[in-house]
Amino acid sequence: MIIYLETREVFLEHVRRNRIEEEVGERLKALAGRRVSPAEVRAWRNSFQYVSQFLLAPQIPAGLGVAIEYQIHNTSRRIDLLLSGRSPDERHAAVIVELKQWETVDATAMDGVVRSVVGGGPRDLTHPSYQAWSYSCLLEDFNTAVQEHAIAITPCAYLHNCSDGSGVLADCYQDYLERAPVFLRHHTDELVGFLTRCLTQGDGGETIKRIRDGRTRPSRQLAEVFEQMVLGNSEFTLIEEQKVVYERALQFARKLRPGKRTVLLVRGGPGTGKSVVAIHLMAAMLQKGLNIRYVSKNAAPRTVFKAKLTGQLRRTRFDNLFCGSGAFVDCPPGLYDTLVVDEAHRLNRFSGLYGNQGENQVREIINASHLSVFFLDEDQQVAWKDIGTEAEIREHASQLGAQVVCDELPSQFRCAGSDGYLAWLDDLLGIRSTANPELDREVFDFRLFDDPQSLHAAIRHANGNNRARLVAGYCWNWASKRSPDLSDIVIPEHGYAARWNLASEGNTWIISPTGVEEVGCVHTCQGLEVDTIGVIIGPDLQFRGGRLLANPTTRARSDKSLSGWRAAMATDPEGTEERLSRLIRNTYRTLMTRGMKSCWVFACDPQLQTYFRERLDPSGDSG
């Protein structure tokens, strides 16, 4: 959808007559059925005045196509300004211009992320060069018109209110700046020069119309490169039942029909290879020319799998194949051929930063696709808002007329192949009673440490191959977010202090070379694995009177995963206590199953530590 499409001359006339914001607003209302906010009108008025200044330059060719607010097919992403014409070699060509109102921009330690003042306060935001470049990748990789007509797409960004480029032009962003240059307020001449090198003659908007009318299909090049990355990576090798589930899913993909929906629900515990199957399905369906996305609520699995496939931590064009679970609000029915949903137990009812968008993520995903594949382990629900259950999926599938097929990944490939460890852990944490009251420590290396200092030291020692990490329950505030010199996880009685991984390492902490120095939480490790995991069990899990007790009041203020329990306690105290207990025990079950070979633990609650010691080794020789 394009809100506004005219030639350069008509656009300039609308600006001259102070009509441009009204024209865009009226067309937006007619096309999308929504009114324009005063803030949008002010932003358009400001931005388009600056746009008119560089389009008035005599070097700019007449007849350029000018599109405003072009929504890229099958996404919610909108290109602020798209200019079209012919390139110096006579190709159809278009230039993406990402417009920003920002007055100041600061660099951050995060890849492709800057900080600016938006909405009255500082916010971490995508670097405008990366944003513009990612839009060009979407058009090149998924728009049939761009592929078939060899349309040249060139991205850039224009920060027309910003004069100080020290932050946005910092060296750490050089890779993205080379792909999509940034022009500041005083760079009008440079921007004009850039445009005239890309567009030497106008086309009356013909190229933009071709892009608008193109269909969505992954490019052959994208599909081939993605498949080569998957097949060439030993971490994504299919084993036994994984191969069976993969082939069954492909059978359903071959039978896709308009108006018909199929839901494939794949149950599987920790380490059963759910993510491996998901990535292989991505590669195979891309090869078939299907419009597919990998979906997960948490960003960490998406970020890590992309990095493992591409071999680099920086963002790449493959980012567009991975998206969050809130990306399907108001999505037209059947827009995607297939959506592969990893960690489906973490889906929420509502989407958006403030949880005020959409109706139900499960429903929206099923509605948006012909085939939706949900990988599910209900015992890994760890947040109050998690709604991803088999019952929830079946309910919405039934309402939408979708066929539901269930499959299972029964075998364990994590935890040294030991089903016994998981059964013992479930019994230990009271997840369910099992026939495994004792652990065979010759099969799986489980140790109990007397203090967090020695635990962290042991994890560092085990990290020779960068496959050992320390995690903790989210019971300590994220003080280092605003004051990097402060420690977060502070346990004074043991002289221990460390920082959360969230600020410096972010979602790549589990594979970053320096990640072992910081501590992860469930939000940055769920769905991922290492060889050896160390776990600090916070005071939110205690042992009293012969049973495990949950204490949500000890959770950090910065942890929102249990938000809502206090209100629920007023109406249903018994049910709320039961649910809190389950979520907190599930959290530690999730953390304690991140290690393929070893799990080493320290519990802050002395009585819980004693309980673990007695269960682990009645003789007292616990490691």
C-alpha cells in the first residue's frame, strides 16, 4: 500500500501550497480508514519542507516518482520516502530515504542501535542506516517485481533536524553507513549529489508502481544461500525423530491451498531439537518459493540462530526472515504460506510495548498463515502472560476452521542424552512426580556449589570452548542499565558481585567471546544451549516445612514476567499461589536444562541448598 504517489513536480506544488500534509492525511484516511494525529501532521509538515528543499535543486531530474508511506508487502514496515527514476545504466531504480525528526543521537555499545530522545525521553532505537538498508533487503529478497525487472534499490537516511553527527556517524556503525549513508541537516548538497548519482532521469513513478504491484516471493539467491548455511552447519543436523517431524511438516507444505488452514503442533521437551527442525523447515520452504518466517517471542533465539547461520554477530539481510510474535496484528488472512513458531509456550495474548495491541497472538498467527507450526513445551512457561498451550492453540484453530495435527519429539539430545536427568529434575522441583528420585551422576554432571564465587570461577574454567555460561533467577535489579559501573547480582554474604548480560552483550551473550563474565537470565537463554550451565537460584524459590515455596516478592523491579499476580491474588489467592509456584519452578527447570553435559547450582536459600544436597547425595559428598 502506498499512501501518496505523485511526480516530483506535483509533490513540490503541494508543498508550495502548504497542502502536502493534508493530501497525505486525506489519502491515508481513504486508504487505511484511520484519522491522522496532530503529531503526525506536524512531523509530515516538518519533514516534507526539508524534502522539498533538496528536490528543488536544479540537478534533480524532472519527473521523478515520489511515494510517501509505502508499506512493504507482508510486513508492517513503512518506507517514509521512496523516489524512483532511471539509473545511469538505464535500469529502473528507486532510492529509499528514511526520514528522522531526531535532533540528537548518541552511539551505544549495541550493534546497529543508537539512542535518541523520542516521546519525551531517551530511547534505544534502530540505527537509521540499518533501518533503511533492511528495507532495501526486503524489496530485493521478497518482491518479484524487483527481482524480475532488476530494479536497482539504494537506501539512505536523512536526519534533517540533526546537526551533530558524532553519534549517528560513529565508527562502530561504519558497516551500516557504507550500505546506507546518513545525511544531516547541513548535508543538503551531499544528499543531492547522492540522489543524482542514483537517479539520472525521471520515470513518472513507473518503477514505484511496479514495486507496488509485485508479489511476495523469496528470491532464489536468498533461498540458496540460506540452505547452504543450514546444510553446512553441523549444529543444525537433523537426527532421527527430528527428521521424521521435518518430513511430515513438508508434506503439509506441499498441500497448501487458498482458504485452507493447517496447524501442526509439535510437542517437545528441552533439547529435543525443536529449533533445529524449525531452521530446516525455513530452508526447505524457501527453496520451494514459499513465504515463510521464523517466529519467537524472545529476541535471543532469533539473534543467536541468525549469528550461528551467518557466522557473524552483526545484523544481516537474513534478519528479515526472523520476527517477533507480535508482528501479525491486523495481518490479512493467509498472508504467509507458513509461520514456524519456536518456543510457542511463550506467546502472549496482546502485543506491543505496552501490551495494548492485537487480540491474541495465537489466533493472529493461525489467521495470517496457511500452515502454522507451533513447537511447544508447556513446562517452559515462565511468565504470567504466557498463554501458549495446546488447549489455547486448539481453541483458536477450531474457531478459524483449521485442521490440527499433533506430532512429538520424544528423544533427548541435550543433557548428555539423559532422559533420567530431566525426570530427576522434574521430581526435584516438584514439576511432576517421577520414578527418578535419585540421579545417576555418571550419566550427567550435576554439582552443588557452596557459594556463587566458586561457581562462577568453575564456569570460567570450563569455558575453554566458549560453551559454559552462568545464569540466575531474575531477583536482582538491573542497576547497570543506567550506571554501567554498578554491579547487578550482589550477594554480600558471599562477597559476590556481577552484572547482567543485558546491557553490553544483549541477545548474543550466550555466544559472545566475553559472555562468560556476565550473568544471563531466562529471557536471554530460553531456547538456547551450552555444554555447561551454572545456575544461581535466587530467593524467589525457597524450601520450608518439607516443600518448595515460591516468593515472587523477591523478584527484581525490572523483571516484568510476573506482572499481574498481585491483582490476581485479590480475587483468587489459592489459584494465584499455585500458578506463581508453577511459573517460578518452571523458570528454574528451564535454566537447569540449558546445559548439554553439566549443570552446576548454587541456591541462595540455605534450606533449599540443604534440600538439594540431600536429594543429590545423602552421604553429603555433593561436589
